[in-house]
Amino acid sequence: MLALGQMSRGFVHDFRNVLGVISAAVRLAERHADDPLLVTDFLVGAQEGVERGLRMTTRLLNFASGHDCDIHAHNVNDALVRLEILLRYAAGSGIRIVVQLGPDVPDVEFEFPQFNAAIMNLVVNARDAMPDGGTIQISTALISRPVSRDQGPDHYVRVRVRDNGTGMDAGVRRKIFDPFFTTKAGAGTGLGIPQVDAFVRQSGGFLRIDTAIGVGTTFDLFFPCADGSADLH
Ligand code: ADP
């Protein structure tokens, strides 16, 4: 029951992100009502959001009935290409999203819907940290094990989400893994970062954060590569 309670709160948080995307797409369609091609584009975006929301409800039902944990091999580059449109809606106008997909990125294992929700969380946070606009860079790379880690697999796939927003001071940075910690009075749930962290750990990886006031914040998600799957040149 405790696990279900935590899952439900996380679900509400992710579902709100998806509703935000649908709402943005519908508003844009309304605003460009005189341009049928644009309206079609925005409605396709809204439809994608609706389908994602439906898949999320299915996942919650599966979890509640004990049929969860659907961990498979996925390619982060393919996943990001599919997600890009929704990320642009989530970021909104005034924010540029630049996606740089690294070469030779092998498949890694994770639960697909959770990957999407994690990237969406990071993009929404990056957006919130840039009230006057800015750039969100999303990049992928195959890398060797960071020197700071003396054990674990030799190679990792790294997914990086970087913004040039407000950054965090030491006090905020210390608390972001605490469930319900938020600086967004009334608007935040404080569940985004704990969820991203739980997801990456559940996938056998780890999370690294680099932040500086006035410069911005970088979130690095490291996913372990199975031995022999990485062919570094
Ligand atoms: P929420 O977004 O609902 O507040 P999160 O757990 O996602 O919850 O984030 C917790 C807090 O961490 C945020 O309220 C914010 O203060 C800080 N934070 C997260 N991501 C960023 C970011 N990219 N830039 C600056 N601060 C951030």
C-alpha cells in the first residue's frame, strides 16, 4: 500500500506534466485558428499527449494489480527523437531546445515510460528555472566510467539535460532529493527530482548534478552498458 501511495503521487505529478503539454498544444491551435497546417500540427501534438496520458493510466493500473516492472533494452537516441515534440510543447515559446545525439550509443535497460517521465521532469524544471527564456541542451554520449567511481561497469550511456537558468544555491541543492521539497510555492510538488533519482537507480545507474547560481544547471543520467555492448573507438 505504501508503494502504491508513492506511485500514485508520482503518477499525479507526471500526469500534470502531460496535461500541461496538451493544454499548451490546444491553446496554440486556438491562437493559430486561421492556419490549418499549424492547427493540424498542434492537434497532432495534443493527440500524442493524450495517448501518453492513456499509457500512463494503463501503467498505474498494471502496477496496482501487480503486473509492473517492464524493464527492457532501449536506445536513448530513439527515445529522445520520439519525445522531442512533447518536450518542445512542455518548454513553451521563448525556450530553445537543442538536441545533440551522440554516435554509437548502445541500448541500455530501463522502464520506457519512466525514462520519458524523467526527461519531461528535467525539461519542465529547466523551463521553470528560465523565466526570461533560454536554451535547454539535451545530449547523449557513450562514455567510459567516470574516474570518481571506482566500481561498476566500464561504460555508460550518459543523457545530459543542461539549462542556462537561475542555478541553485547550496541550500536548495542539498534538499532537492527530499520528497516534497520545492521552491515553487503552490505550483511545485517536490517529487520530480526524487523520481528521476529513483528511476536512474532502479536502472542500475546514477545521477550527477552540476549547478551554479546565474550560470545554470546540468543533470547527467548515467545508464550502465552491458559488458561487450559498448564498442568505443
Ligand atoms: P518541483 O519541480 O515540483 O519543485 P522537483 O523535485 O522537480 O520538484 O524540484 C525540486 C526543486 O529543485 C525545485 O523546486 C527547484 O527549486 C530545484 N530545481 C530543480 N531543477 C532545477 C533546475 N534545472 N534549475 C534550478 N533549480 C532546479
